[in-house]
Amino acid sequence: MHPAQVKILTVIGARPQFVKAAVVSRSIADANARAPGSVSEVLVHTGQHYDANMSDVFFEEMRIPKPHHHLGIGGGPHGAMTGRMLEAIERVVVQERPDWLLVYGDTNSTLAGALAAAKLHVPVGHVEAGLRSFNRRMPEEVNRVLTDHVAALLFAPTDVAVANLAREGVSGPGVRQVGDVMLDAALYYRQLARPTAATAPLLAPLAGGFFLATVHRAENTDDPARLKGILDALSEISARTPVILPLHPRTRGSLGAWRAPPSLHVIDPVGYFDILCMLQACGGVLTDSGGLQKEAFFFGKRCLVLRDETEWVELVEKGFNLLAGADRDRIVSAAASFLDGAAPEALPLYGDGHAGERIVEALLERR
Ligand code: UD1
């Protein structure tokens, strides 16, 4: 006899969520193949990220199933975006009547999904629970804290995340340290990744060494002094070691009259396979992205974090990453002293590459 079917409604909308959901979607499909009819997934794309190179490319490369519901809600101020998503997701939840609503990370799509479900008494699973920057001016921090406090199953990637939740009074059997789905993704897709036409011609001549950089956090892109500090630092660093900077649309919109020197290669956002290939080939990473800080570590590369604080504190404490902020001189000198050094020996900080399976097991067990 098969167990009764569990229906999972997954809400995603922004680039990092596509990577994480690819892992769990595959684990859901595997669980259903082992026990046919035991579990199904309905995918909702809010539309927060909508450009082909911010969204479609991830679905194609990572073979994420086509969304059943595409809400087409992207852009606009935070309140309006989140509110429109809340209204639209509520309609989908009422229609689909899922056993679980699953959200990822810390975006406006995460919060809208979690709130819609909580108000309809549908239990929420939160992948990447318990991360904290302790900076409530970041929209992501507000989204994480609120999502964790309405979630029934909290999938924490690290011991630090479990401890953060306990400090806020969130503990018990709903909190699971499962490891990090981004490690699952890196381990699985690195075997499949090849540079695409977007990066292959650039990577070949830079094989002798380059740094990979990304910048997109609101605290950097919306503050002209911080953004100038970072861009000037990248320009100066690139005079010695070329830098590739795939640029998020938010950042491109804030560039104004700034122009990159020829050794700083500013390109359009790239897909996951290109990022994996560049991580493999680069000499180090400079980023304000949450995901890329860890991906650098997965590939044994050192990383300068272009922020004043980070959620991934263990990487800084263990000497893999360094907080460099947004000051030009500080970034330039850290690049010379830190990025050029050898990374410490790898540690199992993010699990064993089987977080996705554990998440699905927990969802099936706690219906
Ligand atoms: C969002 C998340 C952040 C995550 C990041 C990954 C929130 C609050 N922030 O930030 O946690 O790390 O995604 O990329 O949810 N835009 C385009 N094309 C796109 C997507 C966005 O032009 O495909 C434009 C939007 O219209 C907007 C700007 O880029 O003007 C920023 O997009 P938005 O979704 O607000 O936030 P992100 O900066 O991407």
C-alpha cells in the first residue's frame, strides 16, 4: 500500500531560489519514483526575477520543472511587490490546498509565500532557516526573521543557524539541521557544467588567472559612495589581476557615468553553469552575494565579502572569507594580502551534499 499523497506547494521567484529549489525538486521527484503517487510538487514562480538570464536559464540548465503558476509580479517598491505576491499566492493556496508550502531563503517572494500559507493554516517549510546578519535595515533580514517565526519546519543549514533560532525562542522538533542545499547543487551540477557561449570566449584568454566579482545588495547599489568604493577597488585590482563582473540589473541601473577599465570585464548576468565554471577557474572571489560566499568555499577559493557583516560567520571565523566592506583602499589591500594567499584546508561546514533528501523526508514524515 502506498502512503497517502503529500502535496507540496513551492514558492520561488528570485535567482538564488531557483538553484536551491532545483535540488529539492529533484529529491521530491526521486521520492515519488521510489513510492509512486506518494508525493507531488506544484511550483509557483512569483516573477520577482523575470529576465531570461536571471530566470529562464536556471530552469533550462538545472532542469527545474516548468512552473504551474507564474504570477508575473516583478519590480516596484518592496511593500507593493510583497503585497501583490501575498494576494496572488493566497489565491493559489486556496485553489491547490497543499499539505505544505515550501519557501527558500530571504527574498520578498519568501515572505509573501510564508505569510499567505500561515494565514490559511497551511504549514510552512523554510529552507535556509536561522540565518541572521543582525542588521534589520536589510530587507532580507526582515524577511528571514518573519518567515522563521511562522514556519512549522525550519531547515537550518548550519549549527550557527540552529543557535540563532534558539536565541529567538524557536526550537524543538520543527528545527532540523539538514546541511546546505547549495552544497548539494554545487556537487551535482559541477559534473554537468560547461562554459556557455556567453563566457567561453572570455574565459579562454583569462585562464592564467582572474578574480570573479558580483555586486547587487541594496546597501551597496543604493548608496553611491559604497558603490563607487567597490567599483573603484575592482578597477584598481583588475590592473594586476583581471576581474570578471557579471552585473545584476539592479547594479547596472545604478552605474551612472562610471566606466570600467578594459581589464575589468563587465558582462551580463550569467547562468549557474557559467558561475560554476568561473568558480572552478578563478583565483578568488569578491562579492556581496550570500550564495557566492559559500560557493567560493565549495570550490576551495578565498572570498572577500563586500559587506560589513555576513550571515555565513563560520567562513570568516575559520579564515576562508574576509569581511572587506565597501571602502576602496581596504578592498584593494585585502585583495593583495588575503585573496592571493592559499585557502585553509576544507572543513565539512555545510553538510554532506544530501540536504535535499533530508528535507523531503521531513516533509513526508510530518504531514
Ligand atoms: C533579490 C533579493 C535578494 C537576493 C537577490 C538575488 C529581496 C528583498 N531581495 O534582490 O535577497 O539576494 O534577489 O539576485 O527579495 N530586475 C530586472 N530583471 C530581473 C530581476 C530584477 O531588471 O530579472 C530589476 C528589478 O525590476 C528591480 C531590481 O532589478 O528594479 C532589483 O530586483 P529585486 O527583485 O527588487 O531585488 P534584487 O536586488 O534582485
